[in-house]
Amino acid sequence: MEPNTVEKPSVTMLGLGAMGTALARTWLAAGHPLTVWNRTPARAAALVPEGARVADTAAQAVAASTLVVVCLLDDTAVDEVLADTDLVGRDLVNLTTSTPAQARARATWARSRGARYLAGGIMAVPPMIGVPEAGGYVFYSGSRALFERHRETLRVPVGTTYVGEDAGFAALHDVALLSAMYGMFAGAAHAFALIRREDIDPAALAPLLADWLVAMIPAIHQTADQLRSGDYTRGVVSTLAMQVAGTPTFLSTAEQQGVSPELLSPYFDLMRRRLAEGGGEEDLTGVIDLLVR
Ligand code: FVH
């Protein structure tokens, strides 16, 4: 068999924190020539045995490859690191967590500096990088042409999901999913608090809770279907009126168990407001309209 002599595209990686290092290692392992730079040089030096070339400055690192991947703490760090670099002709892929507004502003800024721009929102933690079965991925948005050009390289560390030309969409999808995650964690925190003072092993509740949350997942698709159709009664199984009638049971149980209702009450307040507006026969979807100002 002929040896594979096609050289993989070279990559520059700026930022070698926990995430940047994990990303860098996968490109090195896959045979991509990799130039790295990090504010604290020891983190870059640690990758030399794996084949990384270390640049002395961010500007030198940017000059080393057309594809420049940035994974820094925040947008302020991106400003500082890229300030004295020449981005003309570079394909800048920014995986730093940002707000949608920051991502859009950064895209405009990058284009004004002569770069093509792709924004990323990482849906993974470092141990998931380079482990396809872990299910992590990165949301990308901005230049579709740029995404297509580097798709093969970008998918080396973790999966890719392109969500549109608007550079803010990757951040928006990232924050939307993580916000839902925090809602789930809040619900689980309340559940564990309810049993905290009882002779119930949290480890016994955990699988029941996890299975229940998984069983409720189809409701998310039903919500989307109702939002698209504008008919919030479509397919409703448990009406808002019925669910509001049940809320005193939840609040009384919390009180009896000595648990603050502060995580549940705001959601119940919204349910009651929607009921008062006449949404009793609907699903819970009407709450979304109360949130959108
Ligand atoms: N780690 C995680 O679980 C999450 C998963 C989801 C995505 N996030 C985002 O990824 C970005 C980087 O996160 P990280 O885990 O690599 O973060 P750290 O390990 O804290 O490394 C931070 C790097 O940023 C450098 N840095 C910070 N400030 C500056 C600055 N002013 N100038 C230059 N570099 C700066 C820092 O350098 P050093 O401390 O090593 O010198 C690290 O390279 C982030 O947006 C997460 O939200 C990770």
C-alpha cells in the first residue's frame, strides 16, 4: 500500500488552557502541523514532545498558519491577544465563549482586519475532546464557506454543527442549551433538597430522577411543534389549568420538608399569569411568550 503522503492542513492554536490544550493534542495526534502560543509559556512548552511548534509571540503564531484557532478565557483576552497580530488573509476561528453581541462585533472586527471569520460555541468539556463517543460538539456560525473549507480539520477534536451565517448564532445556541441545562440542574437541586433530611439515599433517588427527566424529553419537541404552529393546545395532555391546580401541593410539600421554594416559585408564578390570561386549555408553552419582552 502507498504511504499517505498528503500533508494535513497546518493549524495555529492561541490559548492553551484546559480546553485549548485538549484541542491542540487531538490535532497533533492526527498529524496536523501545529503552531501554538500561550500567555504562560510553560503550557506551550508542554506540547513540544507531542510535536507542537512554539511561537514566541501571538503575532508569530498567527503568521504561521492560514487557519488560526483561538480558545481564550473571554472576549477581553481575545482583544488583548490579537491586538498586535496581522490577520490579513487569515481564517480566524474563535472558540472563546462569547455573547451573541460579542461574537457579531468580533466578526465585524475580524473582517475589518482582513480576516475571514467563524465563531464557535463549545458543547463539550475537555475530557470529551478527542473522544467521539462522548457526544461533544462545537456550534459554528459565520462564514459557511470558511466552515466548509476547514470542516475536516475542525471535526478532528470534536463534532461540528453549523447553525447559520449570523456570527452570533453559535453563541446563542450555546447559551440556549446551557441555560436549559441550568434549569434542569435547578429542578434536580430542588428534588434532592426535598429528601435531604429523610432516610432516603440520594443515590437511590438519582436513577429515578434521571429516568424521569429522560422520559419527559419528548415534551421539548412538542413545545417546538406548538411554537411553530401557534396552537398551544395542540397535542396537550396535561392542561395548564390542571397543572396550576397542582402547584399548592408542590409548595406545601417544600414547606413541610423545610425547603425554600425559590427555584420553583418563579416558574409557578408565570404559569399562574398565563392561566389568568386565559391559557388554561394550553400546554406550558404560553409561559415562553411571557418571558419574551
Ligand atoms: N473548560 C470547560 O469546561 C469549558 C467547556 C465549554 C467551553 N469553555 C470555554 O472555552 C474557553 C477556554 O476555556 P478553558 O477551559 O481553556 O479555560 P482556562 O483553562 O481557564 O484557560 C484560559 C486560557 O485563556 C488565557 N488567557 C486568559 N486571559 C488572558 C489574557 N488576558 N491574555 C492572554 N491569555 C489569556 C489563559 O492563558 P494562561 O493563563 O495560561 O496564561 C489560558 O490559555 C473559555 O471561553 C470557556 O468559557 C470551556
